[in-house]
Amino acid sequence: MAAAQVIRSEWTKIRSVASTVWTLSLAVVVTLVLGMLISALSANEFDRMGARDRIAFDPTFVSFAGMSLGQLAMIVFGVLVVSNEYSTGMIRTSLAAVPQRGGFLAGKIGVATALALVVGLATGFAAFFLGQAVLGEYKASLGDEGVLRAVIGGGLYMTLIAVFSMGVATMLRSPMLSLGILMPFFFLISNILGNVDATKKIGRFLPDQAGSRIMQVVPPLDDDTPYGPWGGLGIMVLWVVAALAGGYLLLKKRDA
Amino acid sequence: MIEAVGLTKRYGDKTAVYNLSFQVRPGAVTGFLGPNGSGKSTTMRMILGLDNPTAGHVTIGGYPYRRLPNAARQVGALLDAKAVHGGRSARSHLLSLAQLSGIPARRVDEVLGVVGLHEVARQRSKGFSLGMGQRLGIAAALLGDPQVLLFDEPVNGLDPEGILWVRNLMKSLAAEGRTVFVSSHLMSEMALTADHLIVIGRGQLLSDMSVKDFISANSADFARVRTPDTEPQQREKLSAALTEAGGSVLPEQDGALRVTGLPLPRLSDIAHEAGVRLWELSPHQASLEEAYMRMTQGAVDYRSTIDQKEGFQEPLPPGAQPPVPVPGQGQIGWYAPPPPQQGGQHFAAAPGAPQAPAGPYGAPDAPGAVPGAPVAPVANPYARPVPQPGQGAAVAAPPSAAPAAAPAASPAAPAGPAGSDVTKPEDAR
Amino acid sequence: MIELEGLTKRYGEKVAVNNLTFTVRPGIVTGFLGPNGAGKSTTMRMMLGLDRPTAGDVRIDGRHYDRLKDPLKYIGALLDAKAVHGGRSAFNHLLCLAQSNGIPRQRVHEVLDTVGLSSVAGKKAKGFSLGMGQRLGIAGALLGDPRILMFDEPVNGLDPEGIHWIRTLMRTLAAQGRTVFVSSHLMSEMALTADHLVVIGQGRLLADTSMADFIAHNSRAYVRIRSPQRERLLDVLHGAGITVVESGGATLEVDGTEAERIGELAARHQLVLHELSPQRASLEEAFMRLTAESVEYHAHSDAPAPPQQWGDGWKKD
């Protein structure tokens, strides 16, 4: 009963602020448009590719290319859902209404996660179908081996990125600080660490690097990644759990 | 000296300030009162040359603000405590202001000392509490040692010591012969600070007179009389005698009587003739708040209503207490609530809907606010307390004192002036 | 009923609240006073379970705050008018609070009506004035129709009509038998509202008494007397062993609160009194006397330094 109340309340909160609408729609639009754009470019380039590149060509993964930017909007969504409470002072009102902090956090993150999952999965499928439509003759089909897993995985990936951000924001409280750390991390640092040979071995255990493995259907040729698609997602889930646990412990301990 | 002549400000077809003429004289603290949305801030902004009047003009020492030679040394103003760059220290904020008007740096440290911020002068003002911000704003106003000072809600966020300090500061500035113009919503504070009052409502001048005159003009002075607690019959006897002599008598919660319409010596004589011993016979003036509420009751935003509590469907116990004013606090709600037909709150209107029949922000008047309409307190637990007629009163009010039947109305003063058309203080009687 | 027992809060070295023990009783308005930095806000936050006490205990109707099921139905608080997401409408703000405590939606409309915000219920809180924000906060406190109410600086930003309304509201709530706990810096306002006072300074309890006792103990009380038979009255008073101060004109002053006795004396000797009024110092004076020791940010002096001390150098030219 109490849980249902918190969930209803959190749903009212999340649907009654404009930032929910614009962050999520930005995530969808950016992922779709950029995915179609890159799919179109790839279809054009395909004839000029080398043999090795053609073998490694992964039409499913290409259609998800927009997620590299779209995930940033998901991060903003995740951060704002939590840190808005702090930046507006609403947290005191909220915790006075729901003093069980664990329940409060669970309700808030549960509702936001469910919403992100719906949007993430819809985006995953839409990005796939739109991307494949643009790819034309090079397209993959949902029935191909591993493709359905990759498409659902794309939705899960976007969801987990948002949840990870919620955990970080719960720890840091300030929206500026949270975004200032998460945005450059996922947009730049993780990519650099994951692509420079010296740091690659560590870099691929970062949440986004590991998690995005699930969207690959055709692995790169000289792939030596020590985990599979679900293993990668598992690593990402561990990161998310760690962030949430940290957030929970701090929320529990801290004065509001 | 601040002088406004025919000052008018329109925003589109909404008139914020209309034909306002007044003088703020030096050597006194002049309070500037009015409900929210009455045009106080707009007037302040026009005085300081921040807004241009649509018609009329306002001058300080004979000049419009923008043509004042070295304005910063003649006029100091506290408009908004938060108008400070948060990343700057208190000292550099003041220093930059001082340098703008050629005031030496030494003066900055002086005013920091005056307002009690010398110890935090080098901290960023971002970390300041509202009260500290307020002190910083006051420091800025004092910086140029000006002859004319304007303060908008100066005690906001200050603690009791700070409030006392600001009050004394304003009084001493006025005592030095300066012109001090203060706006505030805190009537009890204004009553202690101001010598003179300018009251506006709906952008028009309602009153321009001394505090004492204002209170006398807008409410009735009264006397509190107490008879021996041990002998209730004495109280009834006195009450009857006073009523017969033409006074109007209301019981107070601690057993005393509130008498209007009879001077103290006459009260004393009547008691003597009736053989009633007095334990108290004290003159009282109504509070500034009561007088103010009477005058401005037409122009108010956000009228509150009763709490129906239907969502709970939890009937209060049958024996629920009616709201009872508490001893020593006789004046709860004894001024008349606004008449229900109060229509055009057009200053409360949102832009674009200026002549709405009822102010869009003004909730409809509660039935409980209608004078004379008895309201069952059980149904309206949050309504303005409307003590039950005759409740706890052995002393029957005379039939002529109609308000006694609806104690929410004034006991003696004639029916409220219902300020909608009030433009001159004389009209308020 | 709110009970505090040995409540203590330390931030590192600094003791914000030091061993506070008092009870806030139902049926009256209890004022909570103290200079800035005295620990008022910290205490109120601990009452609501927002801050964790370093030591001691707060109980709401006998239970810890976080043990309350649907706490808004037990205690409603206005802590900070700005504790609202500006992008959310007033209605939705209250709705999410109501839902979290299983309060019916209809009740949100009611409290919006009560505080006079019905017509702006759909507007974002961002555009609200301080006074409107305050009303929204009060609506939130009333939402659960709680038996205990707590208000921190409730009149902030309200205009005179609003100030009068909230004062009447608090007194009405108390008269209904609820517990009303209100903090304020406005002594003159407190004097009109509170029946009982809890005063703290530097985190410690300074006073926990009724308003009348507080003023009586912390300031001078006297009776002012005027009579056309001044000389005879003086004799009578002297004869009764009452010390009289002659304070100019026809007015006499007698220390203490003996108006009754003087009235009886006058009646017995057939003396006419034109005034017999017990005089009390203001709450502010009493408060200042009590807390003089524990004030932060002292202004230099009560008055600004006279101009000849400063500014002489630069004003000459």
C-alpha cells in the first residue's frame, strides 16, 4: 500500500515537469535521426569499403550509432529526475512526506526506470527499423541471429545509462556537478580510454563500453573482448547497482 | 524631500499607478503601505528612475532622479537584497559601488561596520543568509551618506536583534534630518517605526497622514475595563450602566470589557455611580493593522477561504470547539471582513484580463466572511473565527450595537468604508 | 504533541543544538524564538526526521517520525516556501504530496481553496511571488488535516491581509485542539499569535514558559494611574505601603502588577480614577533582554556612527 502511494506520487512528480518530456524526446529524436544519418552514410560508403570492413559490417549496430549522442539526453533525464529534488529544495518536502528513505528512493528510481525502459525499448526498435530502412540492401532483419537480442539490448542500454545517472546524482545531489562529471565522461573520456590501445583493457570494463557490447551482432574481426553480449550488460548492471547502492547509503546517512 | 505630482504608470491597458501626488518630508520616517499589487514597487522604481512614468513626475530634492547631480551621494536605496553578484565578496561589491560614485574605500569599511558585516566582509555573498544579504543592501544604501533613503521591506529575513537595529537605524537617520521612505507589510513593525504614513491601494492614494491620525481616523479608540473577578454581578451591572449611557460594550476573553464611545473619566464616574469597583481602566488605541485593514480592504489579492475538508469526510466530533480567541488578544478579526459584493479587484488581474469581474487570483469570499452570516464553526474549521453570538458573554450587547451580533465586524466604528471608491482620507470616515 | 528529549546536534566541532528538552503541547500556539544561528531550523529539521540528531530523541505523538505511517496525516510542516519544484504546477505539487500519503485528490482542491490559490492552481510555482509560495507551503502543511502543525517563519512575504489570515488560521487550529509550533523573528507578530514560548540561544533552551510569564520575568511591569484626586491617592497608596513613581503630569506609576489592589484601595477611599492600566513591556524587549548574550552578527551600535566621525574627509570637497 505504502509502496503504491510512493509510486503514484513519483509518477505525478515525473509527469508534471517539463524536463521529463524534453530530455526523453531529445533522446529519442537524436538517436533516431543520427542513426538514420549514419546508416545512410554507411550505405553510401559500403561499395568503397575494404573486404575486411565489409565482413565486419554490422547493420544492426550501425543503426544504433545515434545512441552515442542520444544517451547524453538519457543522462540528463536521469540526473534531473533525482537532483531536481535537491536543487529546488523539494527534497525536504518529499522526505517529510515519505520518511522511509529507502522506500522513497526505490519508488523514485523505479518509476523513472520504468519510464526510461519504455522509451528506451521503443527507441531501440524504432532506431533499428528506421536504420534498416535507410540501409536498403545491406540491412539486417529482426529474425537474423542475435538481432532481436541487440535491439532489446539497445533499449536496456539506454535505460541502464539513465539509471546509472540517477545513482550518481543521488550521491552528488547537485545537477551541475553530476552533469559536469557524467557528460564528459561518457562523451569523451570513456571513448578515449576504450579506443587507445594502452588503456583499452581497462576501458572496456567501463559501463558504456561493456554495455554497448549487447548491441553488436557481428563482432569486430580481431575481437578479444573477454565477455559476451550479456556478460557486457552484466558488467554495466554491476556499475548501476554500485551507483544506486552508493546513492542509497549516502541518502540514508545524510541530513536532508 | 521626495515629491510626486500626478504620477501615473500604465502597462498596456493596466494602470499600475494612477495620479499619485504626495510629498515625503525630511526628518521623519515615512511608511509606504499598500496591499500586494497596489503599485508600491512601481512607485519606488519610478522614484529611482528605473521606470518612466506614463504621466506626471517625481522629483528628489527638486530633480528627477536621472538628472540628480551625483545621485549616489544624495539617494540611497534598498530595493532587493538579492541584487548582488553572488560570487563577489561583500567588500568588493560595496567597493565597486563606491568607486562608481567616487566614494573613498575607507567609507566601505565604515558602512560594513555600521551594518555589522565587517567580520564576513571578505566572504562571497553567495553564502549569505537572507538577513546578511539585507544588511549588505542596507550598507550599500548608506554608502554615499545620502540625505534621502528608500527601503523596501527592510526587515525581511532579519532576526529580532536585526529588526530592532534597522528600526533604530531608520529612526536615527530621520532624526538627523534625512528623508526616510520605507515600505513594509509588517504593520506591527511599521507602527513602531514610522511617524507618517502614505497608503495606496489600486495605484491611488488612500491616505497621507501621521500614524496617530491614521489609526484614529480608521478605527475607534476604546477602553478596557475590568471589574473584580470574584463578583460577576459587578460586571453585569457596569455593562448595563455603560450601555445605558450610550457606550458600546463587548466582552473580552479574559473577562474584561471593551468599551467604545465613552471617555475614561466618564467611565470612571459611571462605575462610581453604579457602585462598581474597577480593577482596570485603561485607554487603548486600535492597532495600525486594524486601521490599515479597514482602509484597504477593497484591494487585496489571494483571499483565503474556509477549509471544507470534504476529502476526508471526517466529521468533527459533535462537541468540537468553535474557534475561540484567546485571552489578551481581543481584536482577532474584529474589523469587518470585505463585503461580499467587492467586485473589481482589477489590480489583482493578470495582464490581459484587467477588468475581470472578480480578481482572478482572489478566491471568492467565503460565506464565513460575510458580516452577520452565522457560520457553523464545525463545518468551517479554518474559517476566520466568528465567535458565536453571545458566546461566553454574560453581558448582552445592546440591540443598537449591531456589530455585536457579528463580532467579526467592528464593534463601534461605522460600517467599513469598503475602500473601493476611497481616494481621499476624508472619505474613509 | 511533540516531545524533545536531550536533543543534540553537532556539526564537527560546532554544537548547533545542545541537549534540548521540551514538549510542545496541543491546544495552544507555541512560539519558537531565538536569534539567527540559535539552532531553530536544525531543531525543526530534526523534528521532521530530515536531520539526524547526534544524541537525544524527538517523538511525534509518542513515535519517531520515520515510524509514522503517512506522516502528513500526523504533522504538517511549512519549512521553506521555496522547497518546491518551480516547474511543477501548484496543483501537481500538492497532488504528489497527497498521493505519497494516500490523501484523496479532492483534498488538494480544498487546501488550494483554503489558502486562496485555486485560481492559480495550474500555474507553475516558478512564477509565484514569495507570498504565494508561502501560501502553497501552508496548503502543503494542511493537506493531511494533521493534528500537529509546524510553521517556520510563516508570514515571510505575505501582505497584511495574508499576515492576518495566517495568524487567525494558527489560532483557530490551536483552538481546535491541535498542536501548533511556529518560529518567527517578528516579535510583534509573535506577541499576537503565541500563547506559549520556547526560546533557544546558541542551541540551548533559554525559556519554556507562557507568553505572559515570559514577559513578566524578563521585563518591568507597572501600573499607570491617573486621577483628578492625585494628592489623596498618593497618600492612600503610601499609607498602604505601595511605592509610587511620579512620572510627570498627573500620571503615577506603580511597579508590579497590582492593578486589582490599587482599584480596591481607590474604591474603599472613594477616589476617582481616570486611568488604571497595567503596563507590560513588549515581547521584543523581554526577548532582547534574555538573548542579549547569544546573538551573531552584532551591528556596531544601535545607530550609525554620526557623520562627523566618518565621511568628513571626503564630504568637504
